[in-house]
Amino acid sequence: SPERGILLKLDLKKMFRPHREDHQYISGSSWSEGWRNFRRNPTAMISLFVLGIICLACVLAPLMVNLDSSSMDVSRAMSPPSRDNPFGTDYIGRDLLSRVLYGGRNTLSIAFSATLMAAVVGSLIGIVSGYYGGNIDFYIMRLMDILSSVPSFLLAIIVEVALGWGEGNFRYALAIAAVPSFARLLRPSVMGIMSSQYIEASRALGAGTAGIIYRHVVHNIAAPLLIQFTSSVANTILTCTILGYLGIGISPPTPEWGSLVYYGTAYLRNAPHIALFPSMAVTLTVLSLNILGNGLRDALDPGNNG
């Protein structure tokens, strides 16, 4: 009878409702609990504050510095930090504070955009591979193995040559290089979710592929994806800085952290501040992201909370 069918559906929903202990990370309904756990970690909160200050300073660079980052005053070349130039000047008299802030805008925008593209593509690949399995999973993972075997530096050179040298197009190479890490992270998570009993219950209740992925898969991979995103941004900033140091990046005189460090190393003996301040910016940003990722993992992973 219709009444019996309705009661059967209610019993199935109650029996196979996903529980928090079924997953490594917390469910979406417990994000507030994760935030409370995160706030109890003073080191993670400090890292979040420092990262926020750095990003905000770079975004608001036009409002924070009055000097143009490309304005030169050769008579003040390699001047030490002063009231007018808090970070001093570089080898041709440009204000170093403005160049570090504007360089941070370029480096951070490339790193975040490349990681965001990698997260979207890698997540889709990981979900498809873990959801369908079989031959689809086999061929996708072999492709990921191939991409992982190609150094990001070589990918950057190829992409720069193909799309235009010195235009910052190596962000696409950085994105391609980061895709396998997201795919490999999410694939086993999706496989574990698909083997759960409540997925079978959802299918029995008539849920389609899109509904299962949206309500159960995406819902449960959000936490590990966020943690992976922070660590990937840190790695991408380091790679972007190294590429800029090697000259595979944005063309001068546009500032970028890697190129600032590179040109500053030639004056380490006479004017160490030229390389010191951009190096400190890179170090603080990457360190804050890594500590933030560790704090998110401790807060969102119930296994680490007791």
C-alpha cells in the first residue's frame, strides 16, 4: 500500500543516515564545531591573522603606499630603511615597500588562481574516478601518474613558450602540476563514501548520480579539500617564487617576489635589505599557510581531537 511504502522509505532514511563516525572528517553540519576547535588553537589563530594581514596589505597596496613601485631615484639607490622608505630602496632607488606589496599582489594572485583551478579540476577528476571506478579509474590514475612525473619547471617553460613569455602564463603550468594531488586525495575518500550503506539506501530511494554526488560526496569531501588547498597554495607560492628567481615569470619591471629576491642577492653584502624583506614576505606567507593547514586538520579531523 502507499502508506507502507512511505513507512519503508522513512525506515531506510533513519537506518542509513550518515553518521559523523563514518568519516574521517566532520560533516557539514559540524562546521561550527570545527570552528570552535580551530579557535582553541592559538598558533593557528595567529597564523590566520598574519596571513590575513599580508593578503590585506597586498590587496590594499595602492592605499597603503604613496610611492609608485616603478618610480626611480638613482641618488637614493640602496638606501637603508628610513621613515620615508620603511623597507629602504633597491639598487636603482625604487621604494622597496611598494615593490614588495605590489609583488605580493602578483605572486599571491598567481598562486591562489593556479591552486583554485587545480582544486576544481582535480576534485572533478577525483570524484569521477572514485565514483565510477573500474577502467575509468584506471586510465584516469595513469594520466595523473604521467602529469606527476613531469617537473613543474618544465611545464612552466612549455606553457610560457606556447602562450607568451613573461606574461605570467606559467600559472596554468602550476595548476596542471597541482591537479594530481587533489585527485589522489579525493579519489579514496569518494571510494570510501560510495561503499557506505547510506549510499545504497539513497539509490534504493531513487537518488540519481547528481543527487548522490551533491548531497553525500561533495558534502563530505569539503573539509579535506580545504586542508589540501592551504598546503597547495603554500607549495605553489614557493614554486612561483623559484620560477621568478630563475626568470621564468613576469617580465621586469613588474614586481614579483621571486624576481625581487633574485635581484637582491647581488647586493647582499652592501644592501642586504633588498633581498631580506621579500624573502621575509615569502617565508611568513608560506609558514602561515602551513600552520593554518595543520590547524584546520586538527580542528576538522575528530581523530586528532582526543
